[in-house]
Amino acid sequence: QGQGNGAQQQLNKLGDLMRRQQELMNETFKLDQKLQEQTDDFSYDGEGEEQTNPQNGQSRQETEQALKDLQQQQRDLQNELNALTDQLKQQGLESSKEMDQAQNFMGRAGRSLGNGESGQATDQQAEALEALRRGARSMMQQMQQAQGQGEGQGQQNG
């Protein structure tokens, strides 16, 4: 039973992590929209100097800082997932290939954010989220199987 509670706790942490990945993806998407508007809003004067549209309200530096912040948040989430899968392994649950995929997509999203490719990052965050969902399902099945073995498998033969 102790193992079940620990695993349930990890599952709750995973749920929280998925929620935060979703929020990060939403933030990245919003920033991507802003960046696209900014690109449309840049005009050039005769000398080829960039003129920022004053209605825009966000400078290039602010945007770059926002990308760096998102990149850091993405790295933090990736590290958390890494720690979580380690804890699950200690509790005897297999880390699924979905979790590995999620970490992989999180890493790619972080790199895309670092390169200012917010559109690509959003896609990779969506992939990471989907992989996290599949991984959570697979973990729940593992937990149910483990509990089933603990209680005897009477209900499975029928």
C-alpha cells in the first residue's frame, strides 16, 4: 500500500507538470502571435533603420527576454520530469517511452525558444504534452496492474 500512495503522489505531480506545460505552451503561443504582429509592424525609414511601431508596446529586448524566461521555464519542467521519472523507477514503475519522448520534445522546445523560434516551440510543447498524457495513461495502467497483482487476479479471469 505504501508503494501505491507514493506512486499516486507521483501521478499527481505529473498532472501538475502537465498543467504547467499547457500554461507554458499557451504563453509561448501568445508570444508567437506578438512576434508575428511585431514583424508586420516593423517599418523601415529611408536609411534602412528599423522603426518600432509605438502602438506595439513591446520592444525587441522585451521580447527576447520573454523568450529567455519561457526557455528557462521549459528547462525547469524538463528537469522536473526527469526527477519524477527517476522517482517512479525507484518505486518499481517503468519509465515509459512516452516520458522519454516528452523529455525529448521539452528539450527541443527549449532550444527553439532559445533560437527565437516560438512557433516551432509551441508545436514541440504540444507534442510534449501529448506524450505526457500518453505516459500518464501508461503509468496508471502499470499501477492498476501492480495493485491487481497485490490483491490477487480474481477479477481478471472472467
